[in-house]
Amino acid sequence: MKRTLTWLITGILLIGSSATGRGEDNALTAEQQAEGWIALFDGSSLEGWSIKSGIATYEVEDGTILGTTAAGSPNTFLISDETFADFELVFDVKLEDKQLNSGVQIRSKLRDDGKYGGRVYGPQVEIEAGPGQAGYIYGEQAGGWQSTAPKSKDPDVNQHDYFQNGEWNHYRVRAVGRKIETFINGNQVADLQHDPQRYQENAEGFIGLQVHGVGDRGPYQVRWKNLYLRPITAN
């Protein structure tokens, strides 16, 4: 009963939010536009994005961005041409295969390593089957876990079941200054004060959709839709 009530409340919160992208997928409502939201994905093309760091593939299928692993590829990223500093970001994501973990880069940059257009580095919002560590902040090529919870050996601390396997999951990310907050399906996961030095290195950057390297396993797939971002001007 308690779990049923929790999901009922979560559903009400999601329906009540103007930034969830409910209604027509990948299309901003007039209210969202008035609030300053922009669509990062138009539902039909990958215009405004490019692939870096690996050879996994990205394509548009049924109004979603479909990422598919490639044997032997390192972590691969579909990165936005635009960069952002302070913002609120929302998106829906679905792992087609529980064996795959993924992530969304925020404020990230490229380091020239002479391969695959450069190596992506910066904060990453984890995407992982539940129970797990989805929503915590990882430093991709930037020091590993930035959130402290995943470092704990206590499963009551380092994991949760907010991510629904085999279903679409709604993420909300708010990054203002050093503070990064994340929510999955209305549940807060991370509330991070970014390390000052790491924040200075990644105070602004692109958004990136990760297809994780899986060695010779797979192929595995992950999908995204309803990627909306609202820039925030610091007071």
C-alpha cells in the first residue's frame, strides 16, 4: 500500500509539471516556451548533435534517439553543439537492455586524444537499471564518483529502485553554480555541491548522451526523448 501511494503521488507530481513533455513527444507547449524552455531534440533528426569518443551508433527511430553499442568501442557520446552553464534539464530515457548502463553528460568538454574526435570528460548523470545508482553524479574521465552515496558499501545507502526497468523514466537535472540536483520519476536522488576545482574545470559545457562500452558483449540499446532545457541566469 505504501509503495502504491508513493507512485500515486509521483504520478500527480509528474502530471502537474509543465516541463515533463507530456502530450506530444518532443514538442514544447506554449507554456514551456513562455517559461524559456528549448527543445534539444526535434523528434526527427540529429541536427545539432555529433558523435564523439567511440563508434557506437545513434539514430532516430519512432521519435526517439536510439543508441546502440558497438563491439570493441569505448564509451561513445552524442554531444550537443551548444554549451550551457546554469540550467534545468529534463528528459525521458529507457534502457532496452538491463545489461547496459548509460548516462547524460552535463557541462562537459572534449580532451584531444587523437581518436574518435576527442575524449569527453565532465559530470555525468548516471542511467542504470534498478535497484542501482541511477541519478547519482559520476565524473566521466574526471575523478569517478562525485556523489558520495555510491561509494558506500551499504546497499541501503548506495542504491535505490526509483528507476523502473523496461519503462520510460523521467529525469530532471538542475545545475546552478556548484549545486547539482537530480530527480528520477519525481524522487530526488542527488544534491551535490560540486568540488570547487572540478566545477571550475566544468562550469559550462555540452550535453552528451552516453552509450557505454561493453567489450564484445551486446549489442545493447538505450533510448531518449523529450529532451528540454531551460537556461537559468544567475542572480
